[in-house]
Amino acid sequence: MTARPHFPRISANDNYIWLLAALLVLLFVSSVGQQTENYLLTRLMGVSMMGVVLVAVWSLERGRLRFASRAGISILFIVVESSVIFFEKYDMRLLQLGTLLLFTIASVVICCRQALFTGSVDSNKIVGAICIYFLMGIAWAQAYLIVEVIFPGSIPALAGEHWQDNAGTALYFSFVTLSTVGFGDIVPAQPLARHLASIQAIAGQFYVAIVVASLIGARLSSKGGE
């Protein structure tokens, strides 16, 4: 009798590892697309962002959402994000970026509830805390793209007809701001974008200093008490 192929299943012990892998793929596609100026890779930015959200839907809140609910959310999200393919004559940028931002924020909230505020600290929850940091950067990148669409010229480096072409630049600017590195090669030119950048820098510092340090400290303490 032929053995059935075994596929890895996402569990509460490794769900954040899957999410982190999806986030790293997104950042890799972003950097390679920008470096090679490859049209296909830049268009894959949207697909990669969709992939991150879908991995979050299927890996987080295990046991709270039934299969039908997860499938329904996934199908709805794919339809909305793929709408530009079928309705090219309409400007769907705000719809796409808005739904991406909402789903990313929801993923951050769920990750915080699971990784930061429940139970004992283990390695999976520490990975979850890292995922939250990445998701924060992605959420702000999406917000910057939305601001540029609504108020052109807010961040001149993000100007363009297709947001996918500038998604990599938005991610770079977001993570540079989140980590307060501030190279200065990309500068917000209008008040709303500047305020978003300043809030992101403050949030990034508080998150690393308080949340991640507390999690790692609690983990080391629990190991020392064993």
C-alpha cells in the first residue's frame, strides 16, 4: 500500500515560524525586485503582501476560527486584492492598500494577544514578538503608500501610478524609520507623512525597549528557575 505524502501542519508550537518565513520572503522579494529593477518581481510585491496576510489568517488564532471562516476570509481577500487585474480602468489602489492595511493591523492585534499577553514565554512567542515588529513595519509602509495616493507628493520617493512599484521603497523607508536609523535618503515632505514617521519612530523604540526585552527576560528567568 502506497504511503500517503506527509505535509507539515501549522500548530500552536510553530505558527509564528511560518509567519516569520512569509515575512522574510516578502522582504527578499522586495530587495531583489528593487536591485534588478525586474518588472515581474516588483509586481510580485503585491502577491507577497497577500501571502503574508494569508499565512497570518491560517496560522494565527488556531482553534478560534473554523476552516470555513478561514477559507471565506482568504477568498474574499484574494478577490479584493486581485480586482485590479479585472478592473484595470478603475483606480483600485486605495481599496487594495486599505484592505491590506486592515488585515495587517488585525494580524498585529492577534499576534499581540497571543504572543505578549497569554501564558508562559517560549521560543515560539519570542519569534511571535519578532513577527509583530516586522508587521508593524509593513503596516506603516502600507500607510505611507496610502498617504501618497491621497496626497501626492507627501513622500516624493513613493510617487508613481502603481503602488507595487514603490512597495519596496516604502518598506525600506518604514523599517529605517522604525529602527530610527534615519539615513535621510528618503524624506517625508508633507505634514501628515512627517507625523506618521515620527509616531513610527517612537513606537519602534518603545516596542524594542519594553516588549521584546521583557519577553526575553521572562524567558531567561523561567529557564533559570527550572
